Amino acid sequence: MNAVVAATRRTRGLELRKLAAFVRRDFLVAWSYRLSFVTGFLGLLGGALVFYFVGLMVDPASIPPVDGKPVSYLEFAVVGMALGGFLHLGLERVSAALRNEQLMGTLESLLSTPTAQVTVQIGSVLFDLIFIPVRMTILLTTLALAFGLGLQLDGVPQALVILIFFMPFVWGLGILAAAITLTFRHGAGVVGLAVAGLTLVSGLYFPVGLLPGWLTAAAEANPLAIAAESLRDALLGGADWSAIGPDILILTPLSLLSFLLGTAAFRVALRRERRLGTLGAY
């Protein structure tokens, strides 16, 4: 029994070291294109500046209050930008990372190594998983100083917990996109269309109340809309744990379902490509 436990611990240790190797590789690749670090951040600032000027044309009365507190359109939209960054990570980076491995001819050799599939999936996006929150924190801090955003620091822990419970939902969509990429090479746009539909009724960039009644009802069951509203309650309204608890209870089964479906689809796609001998084809 002790030998089995020791072997399990060694295996876990090796997988963790592999994750560190993924992060180091992606950091070195990203750092070799230093200009993208600057232009990417400036692009986010530019997007926020657009929202600022759009907000000057928006009637403040049309923006729903958060926890009884009036908010500007920029405050409303910036939280949507932050959540949209996480959505981009889960949906595009997993499939894009595997697609790049295919194009470089390294996917088949990578998956042939004694490395767990989950290690490959997590390792492919772990650098972004670390970098994007840091970048968004810098963005929100910069905007708060420049435009006086009324962000509530006491709501940051609640916001982080919301993102943790929401991430499996996004991750499941990303793995599903990766499965479609393995099978159809350029077919992940199908998932993109589905996410575009979810985004439309999510209230990321405009209040859900502006939608037709039947779409407003659909937003109540949309995990993206639930997460966006909870994040605004935490970051703009300073909601406590009891206020976000019901939203987390709703997000948990939806996130679990998405993760399980995405993982199952990826395993089926991987077995199919290995059986056909087309794993490295692009």
C-alpha cells in the first residue's frame, strides 16, 4: 500500500513539473514577442476608452443599479470585459494551442508521451490562466485611477470565487472546441457561434432588460449572464457571501455538466484520430 501511495505521489509530482515546463515554454515564446505585451494591453485600454465615450451617449437611467447603487456604463461594461477575457481564454486558447501543435507537427509526439491528457489541456493554457487575471487587474486598476471607477475592494474575494466556479463551464466549452478541432481541423467555429448566442443574452456589454421578453427569460438560465451579474454585485455593489451564494449554487451544476461533456467529447475525438492514424494531420 505504501509503495502504491509513493508511486502515486511521484506521478503527481512529475505531472506538476510538466505543468511548470508548459508555463516556462509559453512565457518564453510570449516574451520573445515583447511588442505584443504592450500592444495587447493598449488594445484593452483602447476598448475601455471606446466604452467610456459610448457611455457619454448612454442615458444613465437606462443602466440598472447594482445592489441599489447607480453605476455608469463604463463600470457596467468593464466588468463584462473582464469576464469576456476569461471566456476568450477557455474557448480559444485550448483549441488554438492544440491546433498550433498540429501545425508544428508536435501534437502526436506530445500525446504519445506518458503525460496525462488533463496535463496537456491545462498546460496549454496555464500561462494565460495566470497572465490574464494579472492583466485584467492592471487594467481595472488603471481605469479606476483614470476614470474613477467605483470598484469595491471588499468584493474581490467573492469575485474570485465566482470565477473559480464559472471556469469549469468555460473550460468545458474550450475542450469541446479542441475536440472539434481534432476532428474537423477548422470546425471550432461551431462552438464560437454557440458562445456568440450566449454572449448576446448575457448582459456583458448592455443590460439584459433591453432584450425582447423571451430572450430576457433565456438569460435567467445563461451561466454567462449569472456570472456577469454576480461579478457586478461583488465588484460594484460589494455583495457579501450570502448574496452570491444562490448564484454559485446555480453555476455549479451547469459548470460541471459543461466540463463533463467537453471532456467526454475530447476523449472520443482523440480515440478516433488515433484509430484512423490522423492525429498529426492538419
